[in-house]
Amino acid sequence: MRKKIVAGNWKMNLDITEGAQLVNDIFNGSPQLDENKIVVIAPPYIHLTQTASQLAGMDFIYLGAQNCHQEASGAYTGEVSAAMLKSAEVAYVIIGHSERREYYKEDSAMLAKKVNQALVNGMQVIFCCGEPLEIRDANTQNAFVEKQIKEGIFHLSAEQFKNIVIAYEPIWAIGTGRTASAAQAQDMHAHIRSVVAAQYGAQTADDTSILYGGSCKPSNAGELFGNADVDGGLIGGAALKVADFLSIIAAMG
Ligand code: 13P
């Protein structure tokens, strides 16, 4: 049975004090979770050890990182390795976010290496994909996303692939207030699942959690998550507001 997941990607927001407060507030909100309905919190690197100790007493809320380096270690000033993240008790690493693809020129070859680093170090990957507006307007989004997935994660063995969560985040919906409709999300998620099925078989595809991201908020989370192939969300702005984040978590049902 695949997991439902709501993951909060804080991006480059909140200082140490604010981050601690937000995690505390989430805890006090007593989200109803279980082993198949989980939350991931992905703060900036500098928060990780603090957040890890806060999460130590919380069941079914896992620590995430927003990136990792593609090499194991070495002279890469300012970078953080997957092994370091693992040592900070990180369980999930977001790889291939559109902001990293665009602003830091992370291409598929680099992302595939990052995925390998995360898996070798025993973490799960939230692999992001999603098309820009011009691709959506040309109605070629299925092929675009399929290529991202094939290049980023289809080098993995079936055993390794069990540690992959996919997040579909249409770029035109990120931080814009313009959400994909429930039908657009469902269509793409079903397509992604069929692509995974063709490579790894129906069972693996059925077991893979596919999250939606892009202006997900309390007012649309229920409708989005109500789709057969939408297994939760990767949440940006609304993950910074405790009431909104708790409400989106509750929308997992
Ligand atoms: P928003 O929820 O702010 O649109 O961001 C989505 C996102 O990029 C999560 O990774």
C-alpha cells in the first residue's frame, strides 16, 4: 500500500527561532498520522539538527532536506553531502526541484548522481518534475515530464526504486496562486504512474507515492488529494503557516 505524504518545503525562509516555533506549533496541532499517512518537513540545511531533535519524539513526521551534493565529499566549498544529511537524521531528500533546475542549472545527469548519493546513504528521494507554461500551452507536458523522469530516476534498479517518491510540480503553478485543476493533476499523475508501470511493473507503480505541488492550499488540497493518483502534496508557501499546513495535512483524510 502506498503512503500518503504531505511534505513542507520551506525553501529559503525562516530563521532558527522561527523554524523551531513552527515545528512546535505543528506538534501542538496534533496531526492525525500513521505509518501510511506521514508528514515530511524540509527546512533549510542550517535548521536540520535542531529540527531533528524536535522531531525525535514525533511519530510519522520525518525530516527532509531540500538538496544534496552529487559527489560524496571533497573540495566543494559551501556544499553539503548526502552522508552529512544522513548523519543529521534526514530521511528524505528533495531532488530536482524546478528552482534548482532553473537557478542552479541542475541538469538530468547531475540529478541522477544526486539521486544515487541519497540512496547510497540510505535516504528516500522526493524527485521533482514539472513543465513550464509554454510546454503546457503547447500541450506537450506528458512527454516533457516523462523525459525528466526517465533521465533522473530510471537508471535505478527495481529495489532502489522503492525509495523514490515523485512530486509533480507544474512550474506555472509554483508560488503563483494558480493551481493545476484536479483534472489536470489527475491526468498527469496517471500518466506518471503508467510510465513507472512500463519500466518497473504494475505493482511498483501502484506502490509509488506521487505528490502534487504548486499553490496547494487548504481550499484546494481536499479536491486535489481526492484524485485516485494524487497521494498528497509538496507544499511551499502554505507550509510556513501552521494553520494552513495542518489543514492540508488533514486533507489527506
Ligand atoms: P508553493 O506551494 O509555494 O506554490 O510551492 C510549491 C513548491 O515549489 C514546493 O516544492
